Amino acid sequence: MRLGCLLDINSSTPVIEGLINGGPLARAGIQTGDILININDTPIRNYGDMLDATYYLTGDKPLSIEVIRGTQVVTSKGILPTQDPR
């Protein structure tokens, strides 16, 4: 499953460094520079946490994503991941 975002594998903070134009997170209003903190109530502290939280996603159930943007926590709900084309 794909969320359409790029995180730095080596970063200690899960900052969204890039988004696929028209991808699931971009459509949900997530922005480059947002810090990913939660996927479906699972805390995200690093790249590995994001992989663990998304590993079993099927794409048929909407996700809830929380990010920190500046000094605010922003929640986006109803995000549907896309199938990985590989």
C-alpha cells in the first residue's frame, strides 16, 4: 500500500519530505514539512514505525493520519491508500 509520501529513512523525526502529486496524503491536505505522529491511533516515531503501521493495509479501509504542522496537530480522516504498482 502506498500513502504517496517520502520520509527520510535516517531521520530521527518522521518529517514528510515529499508528496506524490495527487497521492493519498496530498489529497488529504498533508503538506511537505509536516511531522507524522499517528496512523490509525498507532504512534509514529520514525520511518520503521510508519512501515510497521502500514504493512498490513489493504486499501479498503480508510485511514486516520495525525501530523504536527507548526504548533498545531492536524488530523486527516478517510484517507484510502493506493495499491503498490510493483
